[in-house]
Amino acid sequence: MSIAFEEACRQAVDLAKRSTPAGQALEVGTLLAACYAQGSVRQAYPELERYLQAPKPVRPQADTVPVAEALKPILGAFAASGVPVSVDRLFEALLVSVPGRAYLQLCGADEEVLNRTAEKLRPAGVSGSPGGAPGAWRDSPQRAGALKALSSFGRMLTDLELPDRGRFEAAGAFEALVTTLSKMKRHNAIVIGHPGTGKTALVYELARRMKQQDSSLPALLCEMDIFELSPAFLRSGASVVGQYEERIKQLLTVLTENPKILLFVDEIHSLFQSGVHSHGPFSDANEAFKGALGRGDIACIGCTTYSEYRHYIEPDGALTRRFETIRLAPPSAEQTLSILRSRLPRFTAHYTGLEIDESLLQRTVELTDEYLPSRYQPDKSIQLLDHACALAVTGRPRSERLEEHHLLRGLEHTVGHAIIRSERLTEEDVYRRLTAKIVGQDELLRRLSQAFVAGLGSWKQRKGPRGVYLFGGPTGTGKTETALALGRLLGGDREAVIRIDCNTLQGVGGRGGSSSSWRLLGVPHGYVGYARGQGGLLSRIRDMPECVLLFDEFEKADASVGEVLLRIMDEGQAEDVDGNLLDFRRCYLIFTSNAGCSYERPKTFGFSAEEGGVRVTITEESLSQDLLRMGLGTEFLGRIRQRFLFQSLGRPALEEVIGRQLQSLQETTQSRGLSLSWEKGLPDYLLSRWQPQLGVRFLSMILRNRVQEQLALADAQGELEGVRQVVLAAVEGGGNSSGEASCSARRVRRDETLRIELL
């Protein structure tokens, strides 16, 4: 690039080139220090002397030296102006640029020094711009009149004191935005990104640089303004037919007559949504707006999310062609950390007296990435840090230093439950709590406890869910109850379970594949039943990312459900019909199934290992074969990480179940002021009624339904008055044969004792 330098400026540039090592590019910091080495600049800014040391030449002469990417826009602006550049102007342009400010911060200059220097630079807002004085537009009566006409519709961003966000990480998107706005025709841009990724901040940063006449911007943009419009301002109070159209006409007239005003519409989809899918009261006015965009009468910047863009704007091809699309990706962890560092002075200024160590910024990013996978950086880290600081200063007693436990508390407020972490929950803790609920499966629960705690490790080391388990075995052996118990563990004693009954996932009307996937991910656009934002059963993961996702009785589901789940099992992610990302990396995916069980009557007589006269067997081979027969492919079964086969309960386990049920009834009656006891033969009587096909639930049904039913009847009829004791008894030969899996009951009152007899 060809730039005319004044003599002192040329000497500074030569010094910077000679101080650049061979094979390296000329950097902003080197040129900044070389300019400062000139006497006039040093005298004008003595406060910077300790930060800008004169560079030392490493080559004899100023040969051709490549220019660093960060320096090219600054020098390019001078080349476009065609005016000879003085060393003062070059130094000031470097000083107000983002890379120049970052270099000074790296050299140790704090915010106070930089702000004080900026005040000296910009008393009139003009001295650092290679594009000349902006007074011709900014101070003109025409601009004042336009601002007055627009005052009821929004605000002029370039008149506001917008905060300097320090290092700006979205350099690619920012450059694309500047390039689009500098075009001769159709200079309209729409910034698309996930919520919280900095779309609005991108535009605010542009407005801040335009106000400060930043030399990194083209001279054309430095002479312009950004006006922020809210569609609510246009529609508020527009109750009379034609009033909204009149406001749009007024807005377009002002913008057309003042081409130096760029229009910014945040959530731009709300401006056009009434006209994209149906003709509404605002449609005609919005068509006029689209026409002005197409003709190039106005320049517009819009921001929206991916889902809103797809739903409201993309279906209108004519509207889509009027905008240059700029996609803003979430920043990386390193970029997010840099953003937090740049905002740290603002946090410390707001939370006076609170010390915030930089190491906690890294921890903030790690925690939000781990526990808030469905939200996006940098917003989620900024919000968590803000929340944690607020907890620290409002606590009793007030904390003088931000600690990690403040971050964890803030995170718990956000996710809605306690944070369970591997270092706080051991294998023994899980095993103890599971065996307190589930009997007769001790060996299985030991292996499950190990797998569960292992899954609590860092999600960054895996792609899919924390665990993908298959619970097989006969009914009533504790499969579902085990999954629910794991959910309570994960939710900190709150049931963090998304339970899907697979009998609702059967094919309907010959289109089982589509109907089942619709149930999981939502009804597609254009079909009956579609509701925007509702999604399907799996969309509940957005509200409860840390949970047990339970597919109960999976053998009853349509085989196409397995195809829907393949990506979730592999990558831990899926998209619903609205394009929302569903993240399953913090959940445990559990399938329960009764498939693969065989029930055989042995030839022996009496009560043996095959309790109830029926032998129940299940193997991994029989389970796999049954699932393959239902249509699940080997690719699905191969993605199940671990299988846990629940075995039929033996007599000791059944006796323990009965004992627990009786103890529970005892506690219930004691709360009513009654004592409960039972005769010795009652457990054996209940065991004689048990059948493996019915499971443990049948024993619970006898005690809870029959006994509690009799107590409720006695209470309703006043039979409990004067009763102090309840006795449970079994009556053999009461009308049911011992082989039947049924039981009835009757009440007998004897003085202060109510006797409930199971027949």
C-alpha cells in the first residue's frame, strides 16, 4: 500500500521496520513504540513513557517487511485518505485502535491511564481519525433534525457512552460486518448466532468505534451513525388502521433523506414475522420496508437467532436476498476467558471491595461449559460470574473475596438443583443408597455404582451421554426403581428423571417411524399438531440437562425410535424441529426391558429356588435376540455401553421386601396414634401368594391396597374410635387356593384391637 509519510513519520516507520526480526511481520506495538520515540509525541504523552520503550534495531536498513494483519486496516485507512501522515496522527491512530490498546495493556498500562490518554486524544472527537473532521455531519442541522424525527422510534447508538469491552474476539464477524456496510449496493447485514454469543455486542462495538472515529474503520463509516430501532416503538399504540403504515412511512422518509444513518434492528425477525407466514395488520407496511431495503434507499443491520431466522426470514426468499448473512459462532474457551479478563475491571468497580482472583475466571468458563451445555458463551460465563459476585457481597457475613463455592452456589441457582460431583459422591455412597431401595441385586448394584460414579467425570473426555445402560430382567425386580433412584442421586434428592413410557412410541396408522420420531423431537412445520417452541418429549432435556433419561419398557417402542437415538448415543446431541440444540452429555441414558425372559414350570414340587413354582431365566444372548427381533439393528445394540441383568428374587430377598413393607405400614399407623403388629405366619402366607410373573409389586399391592383399604374403611365408618392396636393376620383356607395370585381381607373388632385378616 502506498502512503505519504511526513519526514518524522517516515523515520519512525523505518525504525520500526529495522526493529522487526527477519522472517517476522511488522506489529502494531513495534510501530507504536517507534512513533513514541519521536520527541514531539513523547512530550505530548509523558504518562506513557514507562510503557513504551524505544525499539532496538536488529537489521542495518529498512528492507521490505511484511505487515501484520492487525496493522493493515489502520495503514489502509491512511492510504485511502491520500493525505500526508504526520507522526502524531499515526501514533494517535495506533493508540486508539483495539490492537494498540491491547498492546499497552500487555505492557502494564491500566484502564485509568488509557482513559486519561483517550480524553487528551478526543476533546472534540476528531484528532485520531485519518478520515478528517466529522463535524460536517455530526454537527449539522440536518442531523439534529433527523435525530428529532427519530426520537420516538429508538435511540442513536453513536450518541451514547458505550463501554469499551477491551479485546474484541469476534474479529472475523466484525470485519465481515464492516465490509458489508461499506458496499455500494445492498449494504444490509443480518447477524445470526445462538442466544448469548454477542450479536448485539458486535453492533455496539461498531457504534463505539464509529463515535470515537477509530482509525481501523474506513473513513466512510467514521462519518456515519447507527440508530437502534425497536419494533415495539413502532407498534405501540398503533391501534388505528393505517397508523402503523404511517409510522413506517415516516421512518423510511427520514432514513432515505439521511443516508449517513444506519438502521439497527435487534431481534429483526419480530419486524417481519406477521408478513412471512400470513397476511396480518402489519404486512403491507413491512412490504414497504422490504422494498426500501431492496432498492438500497436505506442501510440496515439486523440480529436474530438461527431458529428465528429459519422460521420467520428464510421462508421469504426475497427478504433473504436483501441481506448479507454474517454468522457469529460462540467464542472458544480461551476467547471467553479473554472476554472475562477484559470485563474484570467493570466487575471490581461495581462490586466495591470484592477481590476477584483471575484463576476464578478460568474456573467460571470450565463450570459453565460443563454444567450449562445448552447455553452459549460468553453470556453464560458472564452471567455466572455476575451471580457469584452478587452472592458474595450479599451474604452474611459479606465476603471480601470471591471463592469457588460462590460460583457453585450460583450454578445451583441456575440449574435448579444441587451439583453432584464425583469427588463428593463415592462408589460406596451410591451403593449404600441403592441397596437401601433395591433388594436381591447386590452384585449388580455394585457394578452399577462403579459405572455411575465414573460417569460423573469431566464430560469433555466423551462425546455421548455419561452412561448408556440397558436394564434387563423379569418384571418387578427393581429395574425402573433403580433408574429413579439414580435420578434422585443426580438431582440432589430431587427426582431428576425424564421418563418416557415406550408404549406411547408405537407406530400409528402405518407410519410408525415418523410418528415415533415426532413424539420425540416434535411435529414438523406444516403438519397438524405443530406448535412453535413446544418440541417433543426429548426437548425436556433443555430444562433438565443433568438427569436420567429413562426409556421404560423399551421393547414396546417402534423400532424406528432406535434410529432417532443413534446420534444421541454417539455424540450426545440432537436437534428438535425448531432447530434447537438438545444436549444430552450430562445425562444418563437408561433403557429398561422385560425382553429375553423365559418362564418355565419345574417338575419339582413345593417352594424351591424357583419361587412360586416358576423358574425365570434371562441371558444377554436371549435379551439381544428379542431386541433384534423387534427391529433394532446391531448398530443400536453396539452403542449400549453396559448391560445389567436383574435376576428373579429368591426367598431371602422376598422376605426382606415384605419386612420393609410391613415396617412402612407400621410407621404410617404410628403417625395416627395406633400400634401395628402382625402374626408370625403372615410373611409365609404372603410368600405363598407370590408369582414371578407379577413381581414384587404384587406383594406391595396386597399390603398397601388391602390393608390400607381396610384401615380407610374403618376410619370412614367410625370403627377406629377406641382402637389402640391393629393386628395383621393370615387365614388359611379363607376362600382362595394357595396357588392363586390374589388376596382379599376382612376386619374384626375386639375391644381396643382391630384385626385385619388376609384371606
